[in-house]
Amino acid sequence: MLTYRTAARLCGGEDDGAYETTGTKDLQAKIDPAAKILMLPADVATSSAQQITAAELPAAMATPTFQYFGVTFDPTGTVVTMEQYFHP
């Protein structure tokens, strides 16, 4: 289960966006075991996002490098893709 709040992109380029949380209530969604999940390593300046499995997501979310993600849901509200965004 993923707990999240909605956010909106305020400004920035493709590799450096600024975001603001728009939701005030925590929401939850299931994650498809086959979801495509891209997480940034700690040294994002020299590394690109790495794909991880849904099973690896809880550990990766314990100490995320950045807090903003692009998330795609299927018609049932299940997460099918998730990509962490760079924001220093």
C-alpha cells in the first residue's frame, strides 16, 4: 500500500522541477506487483534513475532521496508506474 498526497508542479525544467503539495489528506493506493518503479540514487548528479521492483519499494521509501513522484494509476486506482523526480 502506498500512502501519498497530491502535488502540483510549480516550475522548472525536465530534470529540475519545483513542486508543492496540494492535498491536505493522506490517500492510499495499491501497487501492482509488476509496476514500473524508477528511483533516483543518492548521487543523482552522476546517476540516472534505477528500476526497482514493487517488493523493493518499502525499503527504498524508508529514506527517499527526494519526495516527489510521478504516479500513473490504472482504472481501478492501482499504481502501475511510479517515477521519482529530482528536486534539490
